[in-house]
Amino acid sequence: MSNEIPPHHVPTRRLRLVGMVFILVAGTVAVTGIVSRLHHEKDLKKENALGNIQNVKVVQPKYGPSEKTLILPGNVLANYTAPIYARVNGYLKIWYTDIGARVKKGDVLGLIDTPELDQEIFRARANVSTAESNLEIANITAKRWQNLLVTDSVSHQAADEKVADARAKQDILNAAKANLESLLAQQAFNKVTAPFDGVVTERNTDIGQLINQGANSGKPLFQVADINLLRIYVEVPQAYSDLIKPGMEAKLYFPERPDTAYEAKLVSTSNGIHVSSRTLTVELQMENKNGEVLPGTYAEVHFIMPSRKNVYMIPASTLLFRKEGLQVATVGPDNRVVLKHIVIGRDLGKVEEVIAGLDASDRVIDSPSDSILEGDLVKIRQGKEKP
């Protein structure tokens, strides 16, 4: 009985062996799965990264020309323009010049009939004559009383009164003459004359019309303009105000003569920027002795100006319009996107003039996507650059 084997000893050892084998196999499977998943995630990230790289085309900023033409609208005015009003009341008796007539300084444009003023002058002449007669009597009387004073026939008081009366009569005569001279000066204004050489551009009166002195609220009787020399006024944007200098030459083009260029010279500026428009007013002058150009017309003014340093030209298709402002997308040394803010000088249609924000070495992305962001990885597509 002592040599018998326990009934459960052998199965327990086998179970342990089987369990160890199972645990070893399960661990191997788990480790293999984890390693495979890590490799898979790494490959997936790599594929995603490669999938997000954009293929872009870049252009190099080009230097602007050494000179550039700035074209602006201008208003043409006569060298002098004088609206002529009446200085006396009356009726227009006759006019001698109509619109378009060339006149010289002092030429009579019209004549005003002044019946009321003529009557005042008549009365003033009569007053002068009366004052002269009274003075003559007063002088004779004063002289006689002075002679009587020598023989003590009259008192000194009486003689002095006669002399004072003669002096008063002299003052009355002087006042009457001054009044007459004033009326005669007014009567001279019944002739409406040209203040300078020029052309009659307006005639707003006719024979028999009632004329009121100094009616500045209404239309002038005539208007004369000196068109031998023209003044052209132009509003220059603030961005170009530093390039505008007196003495600059400009060319003028007019709609009625589009193929003819007229020379003009810049003579002065307002030396101040208008707050409302951010522009500088400049004045040019142009000879017009043959009278080809009429005052009041519109002119297209071409300024030939030197370009600023570091001014570049880029295609309009490179611009990004965003809430942060006007930008362009450039490619950095690590092939990542760098967004740059720029300042546009002139919009030339398909080409933009950039006056700030770019360097000659920048690689500017052409036609960037709206979703492009700072730091995006890009790949440069080979191709011919846009001019």
C-alpha cells in the first residue's frame, strides 16, 4: 500500500506547464500588436503630413522703373477772372462788347444812363455857385470892416465877426466843391470798363435794364477773364506729396485734343495736407497765348517723377485680403509660409506697386489659397515666373 502514486500529482504539473505556455504566447501576441500599432500610427502621421503639403508657385518681386508717371485730374482756370458789377444806379444805355470779345484794359464794355445822379450833380454845381457868391460878399464885407476899424468907426468885435463869417463861407464853399467832386467821380462809373486785357466770358445785361449799385448778390453785368495764362489746380495724394517740387514739368491732355500734349510747370503748393481728402493742392501754369484751351475745362495731368527706393512690382494675384490688412504669403528658408503686411502705392491693374513690406529676396506665393496660414509647410512648384 505504501508504493502507490497519489492520484492528482501528475495532472497538476501538466496544468502548470500548459498555463505558462499560454501566458508566454499571449504576451508575445500583445507585444507584437502594440509594436505594430505604433508603427502604423507613425506611418499614418507621415502620410497625413505629406498629404497637407501644398504645391505652390512663387514669383520674385521686381524693381519698379527709375521713373514713373502719376496721372491725376486737374481743373483749368483763367489767370485772372473779374466779375464786373455796377457802381452807380441807373439804366443800361448801351453795351459795346458781347461774349467772346477780346478787350484791352480800359475798354468800355457798356454805358449806364444815370438821370438821378445827373440831377444831383446839377444841384451840387448850383450849390457851389451859391457858395462862391456868398464867399465873395463875405470877403468884401470883412475887408470893409477892417478898413473902418482903422478909423475907429466900428468896434473890434464887429470887425472880427465879419472876418469869421468870411471864413465860414469859405468852408461852405469847400464842402460844396467836395460834394460835387464826389458826384462827378460816381458819374465816371457810368462807363463799365475792362480791368485788364482779356476776353469777355459773360454778359448778363441788356439795353434798358435797371441797374442797382453793387448788386453783388446777383449776376455781374460782365465777366472778363485773362486766358493768355492758365492756372491748373491738382489734388495730389499724400503718398506722393514728398515727390512734388516747384519747378517740375508736367504734360496736360484734354478730352477734346487727346493726341496733343501741352507743357505746364508746377509753380507752388499749398504746403499742407487737407484733412478731409488727405491730398496736397498744387498749382501749375501754362501758356495759352493762342487761346486754344478754355478756362473751366478738365485736364489729365501727367507728372513724371522719380521712383522711390525699394519699390517693387508684384502680380495682383499674389494679394491676400484679410481682416488683419493687406498681406502676401512668402516662402521662408524652411519652406514654411511667412505672411507679410504690405503697403500698395499704385494699382496698375494686373500689377501692384508695393512701397513697403517686401524685400527683393522674398519668394512670394502666386495665387495662394484663402486657407493658407502662417507656418504651413509648402512645396515650390517649378515653373516660369510671372513678369
